[in-house]
Amino acid sequence: MIRLPGLIDPHVHVREPGQTHKEDWDSATQAALAGGFTTILAMPNTKPPIFDNSTFELALNAAKEKAHCDYGQYLGAGPHNADLVSSLAPKAAGLKMYLDSTFGELRLDDMTLWMPHFEKYPNDFPIVLHSESRTMAAGILFAALYDRPVHIAHVSLKEEILLIKAAKEEGIKVTCEVCPHHMFLTQPQPPPVLRTPSPKSKGFGGGLGGGHSEVRPRLATQKDVDALWENLDVIDCFATDHAPHTLEEKDSENPPPGFPGLETALPLWLTAVDDRRLTVDDIISKMYLNPKKIFNLPDQPETWIEVDENAEYEIKAANQFTRCGWTPFEGWKVKGRVTRVVLRGREAFKDGKVLAEKGFGRDVRE
Ligand code: DOR
Ligand code: ZN
């Protein structure tokens, strides 16, 4: 058994308000505990998006009533809300700026719409960018021009990680995260190909074809995946970008992008540790120390997770707490299971059961 700190996931789509058939604060935070996370930060691309006082209250009230683990809520940057969101900054996980198109309504196409947010959002609260490829280069230029930190979500390409590396070397205040799906999967080829997390892992069922492989940023090539693994030292955080959509939606004509990830992330990273591609210290830095610092999160006294690092098993959607009913890692053989979570002195999860009740979770900004 190994003990780790309560993990932090800075990138979760909880789906409440508005799309609770996919997930809500109850199911998302149970999935978080089952995955070893004691804090999650919730993205604002809900329905309605979280972009003003009343929508922020909607999300915070639902979280307060239902969360089983600790949480923060992001605000979304819109075309006309820079003053408003900067006044709410102390209560928010951070400001999320969607600079490329993805699921939901929040998007800032025009760079003049980025400027007021960079001018006004307080420097000591995080700005997180959804920015891909050349848009990322523009976002990093903004960090340099305004001399303020930015955190880049879900890096997936070789050109992106090399750009971030170069920016860090110049002293630009940029941090970044990667997600398991961009480190363990490549874009499906015809016929669809799954990459195993390790040469040892065999026997996964099915493929990741059609709508199931839709995610933003898209799954990339082996060259990109290799570049991420080669630049682990440039990567500050391992996030999940837990983005649940139901199986029915993923199988539809117009499949929404996104994968669930809360319950599969740690087992995948631990399997990589078993394969000597990663160390337990990497996990502690990228899933606890670095996100705690970047997002300025409070201590959780008497909080830890227990992991059976020798438990070998197959990932199965049927065993998950997420409401979406599937996982892109179905049938993958992994090594490492979360057996117990203690959160603020309270046994919150044990042997597959969530024990912390609804409402036990606290807002990290309160
Ligand atoms: O694949 C994605 N799904 N990428 C995003 O940026 C949004 C997310 C979602 O909310 O479903
Ligand atoms: Zn996301």
C-alpha cells in the first residue's frame, strides 16, 4: 500500500447546471473520490455558462448542496464581462478563456475581446486558456505582454509542448497540464487503433471509432504523444479534462467532444510508474504540489489517499460513478487501485464505496 496526498484535478466538467443527465455535482464528486481526487475545479461551459453573478450562484449552490469532495468553480470569459468576472475573482477557481471552438457557447474569437480580461483579472488568480496550436502562441504572447501567469489546458501537440518549453526558458509565466487521453491514445486510424499504456497491457476490448474518439483538442499522432513523454519536465500538472457525454450522445450523428477521466487517470499514471515511464514523485508533483501552488489552493489537513499499487484489473465503465456510462479505456489492464480516501479527517471512500455524504465538500475559496 502507498499513501499519496489527496489529489487535485484542475480541469473537470461537472455539467451542472443544465446537463445533469450527463453528470452533476453528486456523481462528479463521487467519481472524483473514487479516482483519488479530494479537490476538483469545475469548468464554466455549463448550460447556462457561468459568466455572471447569478449563474455563478447557480453553480455554487448546487455544489454546496451536493459535493462529496472539495471544489472550486471557474468563471467563463465572455465578450462583455471582464469587469464583472474580475470582481468575482476571489471567489472563483480562476478565469477560463476559450480561445478555440469546443463544446458549449463560451468562445472569444477576436483578440480585442481577450484584452480586457488580461488587463483586469487580478494577477494572483489564475487564467486558464483553452488554446490550441497557433492560438496558444498568441495566448503566451498575451502572458508576456501583460506580464501575468497563464495556465494552458490540455496540451496535446509536439509544437505546443516545445513552444511552452521555449516560453518558460524566456521567463514567461506559463504553466501547463496534459491529460491521460493525450498521453496514452493516438488518433484512430482506419481501422481504429488503441495504444496501450504499456507494452504489458493487453486484451482491451473494442475500438475507439466514430464519435467515441471525438475530443478537443483532438487525439494526436504518435510523434506528438512521444514529444509529451519526452518533455515531462515541462509539464506542470496532470489534469483529466473529465468531459462526460452519454453513450447515446457519443453514438449519435453529431457526437459531442469529450471523454470521462476522473476514475481512470490515477490507475493509468500508476501503470506508467510500473512501466518506469514515470515516478511516484512525478505523480505527487503534477497531481498535488504543482496544482496546489498554481491554483493557490488551501491545505486539506488530515487528508490522504491509499493506493494498492499491486492490484491488477481491467477498467470497466460498469464500475464507474460517472453518469456517462462509458470510458475510452474500456478493457485496459492497469495496475494500481485507490482503496481508501481520507478527507479532512473523515473516511470519504473505502473499497469501492463513497462514504462522505452529499454536502461534505467545501468550496476552496471560502
Ligand atoms: O472535448 C472536449 N470536451 N473539449 C472541451 O474543451 C470541452 C469538453 C466538454 O465540455 O465536453
Ligand atoms: Zn475541458
